[in-house]
Amino acid sequence: MDGRKIILLVGALIVAAITAFMARTLMTGASAPVADAQRLPNQVPMSGKKVLVATKALPIGTILGPDSMKFQPWPEELVENAYHVEGTVDPRALQGTVVRYNIPAGQPITQGALVKPGDRGFLAAALAPGMRAVTVPVSAQSAVAGFVFPGDRVDLILTQSVEGGGDGPPLKVSETVLRNLRVLATDQRADKQTDDQGKTVVSTFSTVTLEVTPRMAEQISVSQEVGTISLSLRSIADNAAELEEAIAAGDVEVPEGNDPAAERQMLARLASRPVSGRASASTGADVSRFQRSTVPGRSQSNTSSGGAPSGGEGGGFPGGASAVPKGPVVKVSRGIAVTEVEVGGKK
């Protein structure tokens, strides 16, 4: 290799080394860019004002309770006049109000989004679409001694006496005709009364307003004429047995896949759905051996044409025939009336 080529090769290596050194210096000396994270409303400094926000999603018709709202810091420049600012409103005064518009979780509760008891359109705003409000009279015993409050879920029980026309007392029976009904108001109050310490005050009432379907409203109306109505308070826990029955009957659409949000929506729909048609009943014989278990039948008091009592000699049927059939007989039931007909004879 001649000297000229060696000189060119050495020069190229020197230039490459200098270039690599300069590039490394530039890369290590420059500071990495820092992205400015935009502050979200729930990441505001504590120096901002606190406004009332929804702790969970509040659909139309939701009755506000103590667990539905809380004060949260909010950017002062974003606070509107319609917001409930801490220090200007007592959250206990808003309990029992009804949500007029859908409020997402974490969003401020505006003054125009709530309807207070006594305001025009309050009860209509509390009703879900397609539902009706029905008021039923109750007593202290039939209303769980005043422990039923607006927002609770109850079952409706009908108690009646069934006459059968036979001997002995009538049949006593109670049946659960409607399930999972939402309580809208007790008397004319749609909120829970609290004392100075914030504890719920239990008081008796004479009427309860329930949220029902139009068909259920008809059933409640006729139930008041048939017998006595009483309420049974339901637990707030989910009822797995009713969920299985609803799924088997096709009343609830099970979401496809394993989407937890869709499953929660399905459970929420089931929890808020009133149920009728699957009534359970208890008769007097279920609680006492001295009570009937069926409707008493109509006794057959056959008399002779002269008015003499049946069963005596020469009495019973005209012509002196005996009231007791001869030979094999067949019992024929027509409604609640039971007759005995001799085999081969006329009915």
C-alpha cells in the first residue's frame, strides 16, 4: 500500500472519531424534555374552593342521601355561581331532593339539577320513565313501626278472609303480591328527618307513596278493596335467588363476555325493577293447627218437600226416598259446591 492511501485512511479515522465525540457530548449535555401535566379538576391544590360533587353516578329521579354527595376542592377560576360552595349550604338540607338531570360521578351538583320536596313537579321528577306513583294507607304495625324511609325497597302483603259458604270460620290468608317497590315518600315527606346530631328520627306515618308500573297501580287499587295492606322492608343486599329466577325467565338480559361494567348495570337494573306475578301465600293452617288450609266448602242441606230435615225416615227426597244414595257414588264439584251422585243416576 502506498503512502498516499495510508494518509487518507488515517485522516478518515480521525474525522470519524472527532464526529462521534462531538455527537456524544451533545446528547449527554442536553436535558430531557419535561411534559407539563395538565391539572384535572380532582387534582387541584387544596387552596381552591370546595364545591358539592356527586360521589357516584346520579341518574334522573335519584333521591339524594348522605352517601350521594361530598365537598371536593375545585379550581377557583372554574367555580360557577350555580355550584354549591362549602360554607354556603348544608348538605343535610339537600337530602331528600330529587335529581332532575343525569349527573356523572365526580361532577358538581348544580342548583338547577335538584328539585326539593314541595316544589312543583317534585314527585314527577322522582318517578322513573314509564312509572306511576300510588299512595296506600298504612298503620304503625303494617309499616314496620316507622322504619320505612324514602328510597327504601319494600314488598306489599295482602291479608284477607275468604268466605266459602260452609261451616266454621272463613279462610285466613296472606300473600305477597308485589315485590321490590321503591318508597317515594312517607306521608308528605320525601326525605329522612334528622336531629341535631345527624341521626335519623324514626316517626310513624299513615300513608306511603310507592313507585309502581301502571299494571301494579291497578293491582294495588283492588288490593285495598279486597283486604288489608301491609309492608315488608327488604334488605339492601342483592338477592341471588331472584337474580337466577329473572335470568331463567328471560326477564333480564345477560351481557356477553366478561365486562364487569355491563354486569354491574345488569344488577342495578334488577335491583331497581319492581316484581309482580310470583306471589307467595300463607294460610291460617300454616301458623295454627286450629285454622283452615283451604276454602271451606258449601254443605249440602237437603230437605224434603214438606220441609222436614233430610236423613230422617221418610224425609230427604220427595216420595219418601232416602237422602243417602244407594250403592257406589261419585262426588261432583261445581265451584265450591260438592254433590254426591249415585252411579247410573242423573247428575
